[in-house]
Amino acid sequence: MITVRVPAKVNVQLGVGGLRADGFHDLANVFFAVGLFDEVTATPGEGVTLSCTGPDAASVPLDDSNLAARAARLLAAHHGLADPGVHLHIAKAIPVAGGMAGGSADGAAALVACDALWGLDTPFDTLLELAAELGSDVPFALLGGVALGRGRGEILDALPVAGAFHWVFAVAEGGLSTPAVFRECDRLREEAGTGSSEADVPTPDADPALLAALAAGDPVALAAALTNDLQAAALSLRPSLADTLHAGTEAGAIGALVSGSGPTCAFLAKDAESATAIAAALTASGTCRTAHATHGPVPGAEVSAPRP
Ligand code: ATP
């Protein structure tokens, strides 16, 4: 039995370029891995089967569309295993359709878990390539830490970071569809008259002030540099998120933004004590389902020690 722990992500910068002819957007995406984890446990089985536990388990598909199942099959096909056998159990703590790349995290974890269970010893670079085939956010869940993602987000460069940052995540009731949020972003750009195509929107680039804040371990500077080009679209689809962002800021957060495509809201705190207080205030505010205080960056998907 192999258990892999894999983190959620927040995008500390999410710059969204214009709509490309292939339907994707060019992104300048600074991924930051945080201490909110799913665990994927692989045990020998027949075929590829799945189970899931956790507060959002009912929303997780247990068929071949699940990224963990797709990852297992992709790894098996890469190694020419005709008849792969594994049962994957997902202990899900990352909110589903929450803008924290939980499905991608499970895909990355399944790659690592099946690789170990089947004794394949796949080189890390090959795992990264397989991860990119599964989805734009999957390679980062393998890598962890902080990284700049380009293209659709799948071309990654690890970034230097000093120390730890303290975060609070306010989990919303229900999810938001990532493609729907991108479509709303395009629609808002059209409505504003700026246009939404590649020709209309400048190619986004990493913000030097944000990179300097990360490298210096400076939470106040990072808070000032947080940006998410999808935030307006997420707020347009879910206006109540403005109340959540306001509640966290009132409770002392030094920075607040929607995480990725939302609806999870992310808050930067000045220290661990403040993060705990902000999480308690957010939970009490009634503007979210629950709130978690945590820290980051943390490593990507890794085999965890067996439980006693
Ligand atoms: P991202 O931040 O990468 O855009 P997200 O965090 O908003 O994604 P996910 O939790 O990854 O969203 O789920 C998006 C959809 O993917 C779900 O609604 C579900 O149908 C599907 N899905 C496939 N595999 C999984 C999985 N292992 N866990 C959760 N959802 C999954």
C-alpha cells in the first residue's frame, strides 16, 4: 500500500492573456503550494477502481473521468502495462471545483503512487511530461513550492522563496466551473470594449515586484502584489464572494484574493497567530462554509510514511 500526500495551490499572480485560436489563454501564472492536502492511497487491485472520502466526496466522479484514474491509465500505457491493477482511495480535503486544483493534485498523486506500487521508477522529468498531458495544473502539483507557469500553465520554472507565508482559505458552498469563469472573463472584456482575443490583450508576464516579495519572504510586499485576472469574472458569477473578501480583510488579512477560478478566497496573514484569528472570524462571519489557516510553500506530491 502506498499513500501520497499532495498539496492544493493558490495563484499569487494569475495573468490571463487573450483567447487563443486553440481555445486556451496564455497565462502568467505564479503557483504557490499550500498546506491543504489530499491523500491518495494505491493498493493492488483488478483494473483501475476508485473510492473517495471527505466533505466534498459526493461531487467527485468515480469513473474514468477522474484525473487519478486517468493518471494511472496514462502511466500504465507509457510503460506498456496491458492490464494495470490498482485501487485508488482519495481522502479529499481540497475543495472540489474550488480553484485550488484539487483534481489536478489527485492526478499528480496517482502518478507518484502507481509508479511506486508498480515499481516502475519513472524519471521525474517523464512524470512531469505525463502530468502535462493530463492537464495544465498537474505538473505543478508534482513540483510543489512556488513556480512560474507559462503557456497554458504547464511550462514551469521553480522560483526562489524565503521563509514561510501564512494563509487562510475560505471554502465556499458549491464550486465554480473553471471553463465558465474563463468564458465570463472574455465576456467582461468584450463588454468593457477592450476585446478578448490574443490581438486585443497584451501577453501577461510575471510581476517583478511579486517575484522580489517572494524571494525576500516579505508578506506585506507580497500582499500588495497579489493579482488575479479571473477575480472579476468569479465575482460576477458569484457576487457573494465580495462579502467573504471583505470579512477576511476586516479580520486583519493583509492581502485577499479569489484563488484561481474561485470560489475559494485566499487571505495572506502577517503571521501564524493572525491566520488562526482570521480563520475563526471568517468561519463565524457566515460568509463561507469553513475556513482553514495554513502556511506555504510546501513540497509537491510525495510518498508519506505509513500510519502506525
Ligand atoms: P482548477 O483550480 O485546476 O481549475 P478546481 O480546483 O477549480 O480546478 P477541481 O476540484 O480540480 O476544480 O475539479 C474540477 C472538476 O474536475 C470537478 O467538478 C470534477 O467533475 C472533475 N474531477 C476529476 N477528477 C477529480 C478529482 N480527483 N477530484 C475532484 N474533481 C475531479
